[in-house]
Amino acid sequence: MIRSLLHHTEPASRRPLRYLLLAAGLLLALALPWLIYPPVAMDIMAWALFAAAVDLLLGYTGLLSFGHAAFWGTAAYTAGLISIHSGLPFPVAVLGGAALAAALAVPIGYLCVRNSGIYFAMVTLAFAQMIYFVANQWRDLTGGENGLQGIPRELFGLDLSDPFVFYYAGLPVVLVGLFCLWRIIHSPFGHVLVAIRDNPARARAIGYPVDRYKLLAFVLSAALSGLAGGLFAISHGFASLQEVYWTTSGKAVMMVVLGGIGTLWGSALGAALVVQLEDYLSTSGFNGIGLVTGTVFVLVVLLFRQGLWGAARQLRAAVARSVRRRPGAPPPDPAPAEPVPTPSTTSR
């Protein structure tokens, strides 16, 4: 079963839909600052990348992390410090933050991936709180409770003070990150992650080093989370303790669950919903933002068990089945054939 998963090919009828969705998503990303306030549009894109990075670990590897705020926040502080003290272009600062987040994820992931389930979640949370404590106490570097202020937006002398202009300067960073996630998920490595998520014992029996795959997925997820965190800090010109607090991790997980676990499109949809809702409530003067977002989260979990994007896919599948039942409708695409066992792949 796992080997058949690795050689799985998508039915030809679904490929046009995939390309159509990619084109529609790109057009929407380009038009977003024309539709909503540009700083909010940039927040949506940064949180969408962060949620998708968390989904790589949760939806495709089966590991729930409550500690990814450590990588988002570490990259935010690092990108800010690089921009303030070196004057390098902001993409270089963002990449520097992502690199440090990946380096930090190696020892943390090495100690965490030996656990699973709630134990993995609690260990990652403990490490994230350690990073929060360091950021709070190291006031000479991070500013402590005052945060890191006055982060510039440098790009070869261009004026990026206008949020509308900065959105289009930062959008390629987000698109590159999302493309990397898409390639990871649709590569043989991503298929192995799914196999490990579904049956780690069987994947280990076949010969895959499960802990190494988990560690690599953890580091990749942390690096892409750092890419989003660095861009978020440059966009706001500010990095605070909120970036490394555990509620930031919980917010990203909520976005993934709202949109649909195991769907990159769902992560973007969940990010857009949460960020837009928080912006609308804060500008209207409502103080109970957490109460409303929590209520929406509970309702979606109860009514749409696979998230909003998962529910949309189920609806599309139901419509397709009803169309195929009509007289004269073309037959459905045949399911991929199971590989024929050979002496090299069967147990002796």
C-alpha cells in the first residue's frame, strides 16, 4: 500500500482543475491589495504561508506542534536586527531569519520527533516557552517588553514606505515559499511523509528511517515559518514578544483546522478568514475578538469536520458523482492499478 502511494499518479481529469485553481489563486493574490487594506492583505499572505508550513507538519506528517511561534518569532527578530544593523535588502534579512529558524529547529526537532501525539505537542510548547523567556530577558538585543522597533524596509534604495508598494515587493517571497511547500508535498518525499502519518510502523518495516523524515519535515516547516515571520516583522516595522508567545502557534493551528488539515488551499483560506475577522472586529471597536474567533472555530469544527476547503471538495465530489450517474455520462477515471508484487518487494 505504501509503495503504491509513492507511485500514485493523479487522474488526468483533475489536472486542468489544479491549474485553474493555481491561476485563480495567483490572480487573487495580485488583486488582494486593491480589494482590502494593503497592510491587512500582507498579513493574510504572511499568515497563509505560516499556516501552510504548520500544515506540512500537521496534515502531511501527523505531528501537532504548539511551538512554531518559536521559529516565526526568532525569524522576526533576526530579520529586524539584520535590517536595522546592516541595511541589507529586506529579502536578504528575511532569508537570514528563515536560516536561523531552520538552524534552531535542528536540535529542537531532534529531541521532539521521538515523541508523538500529545507528547510531541507538549514538548514543542515547552521549547517555545523557553525561546519566549530568552526573548523577554535579553532586552539589550530584543528590546524585551518594548519589542524591536524601527525596522526599515530596504530594497536597493527603493521607497517601500507605502504598504501598497511593499505588498508587491513582499509577495514574491510568499509565492516562493508556497511553491516550495507545493513541491515538497507532491514529491516522493512528501508521499513518504503521508505514509509515515498513516502507518509509521509499516513505513519503518519497509525500511524508511521514520525519525529522519520527521526531523527533515520539522526543519523545513520551521524554515518556511521563519520566512513568513521575517516578512511579517519587516511589513510591520516591529517585532514583539507576541511573535514568540504560544498563542501565535495556536492561531496558526486554528487557521489550518478552519481551512482543512492536509490542504494548502485550506491554510490560505483559514488565514484569510481569521485575519479579516480580527481586523473587522478591531476596527469596529469590539473587544471580545477571541470570543468571536473561538465561536467560529467551534462551529466550523462541528459542522465541517474536514474544514472549509475539505467541505468544498466533498461537495464537488458529490456533484461529480451525481453527474456520472446520469444516462450518457462518461465513465469515471479508472483508479490507479496496484503494483504487481515482485520477489524483491514481498516478504520471504
